[in-house]
Amino acid sequence: VQLQASGGGLVQAGDSLRLSCVASGRTFGAYAWFRQAPGKEREFVAASSWRGEKKEYADSVKGRFTISRGNRDNTMYLRMNSLKPEDTAVYYCAARANWAPRSTIYAWWGQGTQVTVSS
């Protein structure tokens, strides 16, 4: 199983960015995005069941970020709008075999992609 994240970069506050994560090797029941800022613990950002009928967001990103998946492939996305400097972090995609509400336990992880938001 492999998860390959991409799409990070340096943007200004208020800009948008879309992260991608290509998953391969098996089918999944749910996927998520987490992030880790320097000196802080990794935190949950958003999660979705594989077919998209269930979604969850951290309060800090609700209304600004959207988690989704391509209709025909195993590419997962995190659309980030109205970015703030406090969104600066390494973002990780993750997947698990089944949907579990508010879970932070995921079996498979991508390598992370850096997002830096300047003020």
C-alpha cells in the first residue's frame, strides 16, 4: 500500500491551495488529512468515508477546507481556501479500512507535503 501526497507550497494569506494524495495497493473504507506544525503535535484536519457520504472537519478549518476524492480513481484531495498563517504545517494524507467517526487511528500514511502561508 502506498499513499503519495503532493501539492504543498508557499502561498499568501487568503490564497487557496489543493493537496492531492494518490493511493494504491488496496481498497479503503475511509481517508483523512492531518497536519503537524513545528513544535506541535499532529492534529486532525478532515476525514471522509470512501464514497463520501460521511465527512468530518476540525473546527479550525470548517467552512474553508473541503475533503474529496476523484470519481474514477484513488486520488484524494484537500481543497484549502482562505488560508491563514496558522494553517502552516506539514500535511499528511492517511487511509484506513473502514469508517470510524472522529478516529485518529489510520493504518496507512503518506509522506507529507509542506504548506506555508505567509502573512
